[in-house]
Amino acid sequence: MLDDIYFRLLVELVPEKHRQISMRHKRIAEQSGDAAVARELYSNLVNQVYKDDADSDIGIRYGEHLRPHALCDLSRALMSADNFSAFLKAANRFHSMLGASYFLVAVEKDKTIALALTYPFKDQVSEPQRRFCAEAAFSYIINLLQESIGQDIAPKALYLNYEAPKYAETYLERFNNPGTFNSPISVIEFDKTILSLPFKAANPTLHQLYMNKCNDTLWAIERSWDFEYRVVTYLMQYHPVCFSGQTLASRLNISVRGLQKRLSKNGESFSSLASKTRRELASVYLMLEGADIDTTAERLGFQTSSGFRRFFKNEFEMTLPQFLAQMPEPVITPHKLTPEKKFERYLATLDA
């Protein structure tokens, strides 16, 4: 279930006019104990804020408070890991226990590690929702790295799949990078050397304790997830092998027939969920793998690149070359700029 601390934090930050509805949402979530209900109420509250004010900066303000040391058991498990590489493994395993509407995908390249936000759980995600998720998730990552490594961490690149908000100048201060807006996906990218830098709070004993506790929590709440959410989570975590219905069914401890039967109850099918997941991952790998079509096809479980090309054209209603032509060039911000220099760099990107 969405951990209570996150809901309470959101309630504290919403404008006063929404306080009554936010408190009502919190009471319903607490009384129901249902993960799906909590996710829906959390999403509704965020949507209500943006409906009232499309230019709200609640995402960036919310993100400022996502300091891992003061949050939930999952955050404590992540902070007590040996390094950022171990963090990513734990985050992939347990991220879904928070009931987030996005899924974080890590792609390791020759010189960088890129973290991309995908939205495989919904057919449509509004621009304000994407903005809120990127601001919150990337703030959390920056906060964790600065607290755990103890250096002035700056991403090599920051891509964002929405238009620049009115308060875009705050991104340079928050993320140490002004960001490249209107990207196909939202991605934060760091130098690869960050993977092995030791965490200050690394503690094998406590890390294992919190990992075990997260395992217990995940086991308890998985039963309250809607089945489609669970299937998509497994597809994201264990692709490409789980694009085989037999493999996925085995992980879920049911038969292939049982898998299809449970999905068809809600008008879904394995093939439709697999296509939705592949669509999200295709954008990530095409952008981050340097337009390597063969590698992307392999990561998505296609036998041939021609099969992937047909899938892509059907899903995106454009050819691969047309999609690749949309890829933006990142704005690179060097480390350790003074605030004055950071702002000068930001102004220069606007003039350009």
C-alpha cells in the first residue's frame, strides 16, 4: 500500500482550499487498507490540485521533502545499501510496493547510467501528472545521492516529457541541470562512476533487516493489488523473459489458462498488457541505446528486428526513423557551478 507518510506529506502541501477533500481522502485510505484505493485517492488529489491550477509547483515542493532518511522502510533499505548499484537492484524489486503510477527503468550505458520514468499502468497519463512524477521521483534520487554519497551530485543530462513550467528556473537549483523539455520520455542521467561510490550509511545488517521487512510488506500487499497491476509490474521487472505467457504464469504460480481467465474477467488480455509494456520500454531503449534498433528489439523479446518495426509502426503510428528524428539534444551542466553561473547557463538555454 502507498506508505502513509507520502500521503500525509501530500496532504500537508496541498493548497488550503483542498484541505477538506485531502483529509477525507486520507481517512478513506486509512480505513480501507486497500492498495488500489490508496493509489486512486492519491492520484485524484494530485489531479484536483492541477485542475484548479495547471501551473502549480506542488511536484517540486513535494520533492524537496522526499529525504530518504526521514521516510519509509523502503527508503531506509535503499540508504543502507552498499552503493548506487545495490540501490538500483533494491529499487527495481520493491518500487511497486509504494503503488506509484510510474515504473523506474535503469539503463546502463558505456559512460552513464540513465533512469527513465515509464507509465505502463495507465492508457493515458496527463501532462501535469507526468510533471508531478518526474519532479518528485528525480528529487528523491538527487536527495538520496547527496545524502548517501556526500558530494554535490549533478546529472549529466535531464530530459523531461512535458513543456517547461512557469517555474522552470527552479530546476537548475533543484536538479543542478536546467533540463531539456518536450522529450519523448523523462530521464535523469549520471556519470557511470556513481554506481560504485560507497554510501555513507551502508550497513549490511540493517540493509538485510529492512530488505526482509520490505519482502514481508510486499507479500502482504500484493494480494490487494488488482491483477493487471501485478502482471504489468512483473513484465517491467522481468522483461524480456516474461513476454512469454508461460514464463509469466510460472512466476505468478498459476497456469497459462488461469492467467488468461483472470485477465479476461476485466476485459484484458495478456497480449494487450504485453503490448502496452513494450510500447513504454521501446521509447526508453530507443532513446537511451543511441537508436540501436537491433538491441531494442532483443530487449523487448522480438525474434527479429523486422517484427519489432511492424509492432512499432502499429503502436506509434509512425516509422522508427520518424520517431528517432524527434530525439532531443541534452543541455549539459558542469558540476559545481556557482548559483550565479547556474542562472547564467539557464538564461543562455532560453535565448538559444
